[in-house]
Amino acid sequence: MPLVVVGLICLEFIMLPTTLIRVEIPEYYQKIKETPGDFAILEAPASFTGNSMIANVYMYYQTVHGKRVVDGSLTRPSIHSRDFLQEISHNEKMKLDSTTVEKLARNNVKYLLVHEYQRSLKGTLEFEDTSSCVFREKSSDIEIYQTF
């Protein structure tokens, strides 16, 4: 009888690995990982929209590619990163024009990744002039632009 009780207690506390959700990571992040060099990535819409869930997804993707990201989920962002985001955003919108692309390149932001499924976020990204950056490819639901 005591053996049965011990067995039931052990059965109660056993932890079996279970997949609760499966997260698909777009294949382009593997290409970014394989790209040599030290550079940063800006994912749009960026989390300056006030949606921290977006930043969390981008930070998860960052664990795959390992490159620096412009706007991650930080407890205490540096003054430089906060100023940079304010400089490239206007009223929670990012205007992609030649001036913004120059600022991105000057700050070593090589890729701008535009997530199609999030473009509906109140027009957070305005394309004015994309001639100053190079359209690389469309992979999954992401448009990839290169600033330098």
C-alpha cells in the first residue's frame, strides 16, 4: 500500500516535455546569421508603436540571427538608442526617406526588415523614397531592404 501511494505521488509530479505552441521563424533570419560582419537590424514596424509584443517577437528572432537589433525589449534603454529612435520616428511613425536611410547606414543598421503581416498597424511605416536603399528580396512575409 505505501508503495502505491509513493508511486501515485511520483506520477503526480512527473514532468513530461510538451510542445505548447510551435513558432515558425522566417528562413531569412538564417541568411542574416550567415552574413559576416558586425551590423544591426531594424525591424518594422518597430516597437516604438507601443506594442511590446512586437518587440518580444523580434527579440526571439534575434536569438536565431545573433545580430544587434535597433529596438529590442530593454528594461533600461540607453539614451543613445532612445534618441536614435526618436530621430527616425515622427509621432510613432517611421518615414522611410533618403534622410532616414542615411541615418540608418551611419549607425551601422544594414538591413530594414518590413513585416507584411504587421503593416496594418495604423500606417506605422511610410515609404516616401526607397531609391536610397536596395530592395534585397521578399522572403515569406518579409520585405528586406539593405541600407549599405
